[in-house]
Amino acid sequence: MFSGLHFAWIAICAVIIAGLLTWSLLQKWKYKTALWVAVGYSVLSELVKVFSRIKEYDALKWKGELGGFIDVSALPLHLCSILIFIVFALALTKNEKVKSALLSFYVPVALCGGILAILIPNDGVNFDNVKVWQGFIYHSGIVWFSLYLIITKQVDLKLKAYIRNVIILLALVIIMLWVNGALQVYSRNGMYDINFFFLVHPPIDGLPILNLKHGYGAYLATIIAIGAFAITAVHIGPIIKEAIEKRKIKEQTEN
């Protein structure tokens, strides 16, 4: 973490985000255009991840044949991976309320999750690893799309959306604790490869705060607290602005 190669990747990601953001804003992309770009890089990223992680094994050795499978750890069940399903739902839905709810969830999760994934690269930073390329570029894409939606004012980040997101994320944490436990039977490296939402152990070793030095309970509380802080940081500005506007309206009504 924060080696020379890592700083190089951070710079590459910054260029990708800034380039896409500048291009989309200067060209005045419509929402649909930006959304289909998000769908495109999401599909491409997932295909690269799937085909780069297919493994062969002697499943039918008695017949002299090889079998192939994708490792369970590559399933799209991480928080940022789940966003792939959301962009597909956004592309298909025509219901404005559904669209608003999906966007209000996508933006804070993508912005916080994407930035944290770039800062904490759990697949490493070597340039000769396709998983590294896939991870950094995909997370750059979701950060761009979330910033585009914020700047073009197409997302609701007010109090109601914040409360809904907190409830959804806490529910997902509980669900993923179950999922991680259920899928450990497929773990091929002890307890280290099935780690969705990073609820089993830290994404990488040696993190200053996110570690197991004080036990698993402290780690779980820390990762939840970091998530809560990050989501709140995205929502806090619109929430304060909403409160000020409501107060002004109340004062005008009373006068």
C-alpha cells in the first residue's frame, strides 16, 4: 500500500476520472449517454474478471478430461460489484421513483467504495496482473459516474435518502455475514478467499486502523464505522442544505 507502483495507479485513476468527467461535462452528455457508458464499462469489467479467473482442474480425471470453474470469491457480491446490477436496473426502469432511489444509493456507495478501493488495492498493484487493471479501471469508472451525477444534480442525497441508505447497508452487512459464513465451505485457502464486503478479515495486511489486533469484534465495528462515516460525508452537505431551506420556508410562513 502506497508504494511507488500504488502511487502510479492512483495517478492513472485520477487521470481516468478527470478525463471522463471533463469529457462528459464539456460534451454535455445526457443522463442516458452517461448511464450506457456506465453499463458498458461494468459489463466489460465483469467479463474480464470472470474470464481471467476461470481455473482448470481434473474434475473428470477418470475420463482424461479437464473441467473449469470460476472461483467463488469472484462472484459479484462485493459492495462495488453489486453496483453492476443497479446500473442495469437503471437502464431498464422507467419508473422515476425507482430511478431516484437507485441513484441515491449508487452515488454514495460508488463514490466512497471506489475511492477506498483505489486507496486499498486488495488485488495488489503489479502491472502484469489483469485483475489489478480490472480493479483500478472499474473503480475509476464508478467514481466518475457518481461525480457526474452529483455535478449534474441528478441525484437526491437528502435526509430521507440517507436514512434509507443506512438501513439498506446495515441489512446488507447482516446478509453478507451469512453469505460469507455459508460460502466458507468453498474456501480453498483457509478462511482468506471468501471475504465479501471484507467482513471476514481486512482487505490487505498492515492497515493502521482496519486490522485484527484488537480482535474480530473491534474490526467489525471499525469497518462499519468507516462505512457510516463515509456515507455520512457524502450526504451531510445536501442534508444541511435541506434543513436550511425548510427553516427559511417555515420562517416565511410564520411571517
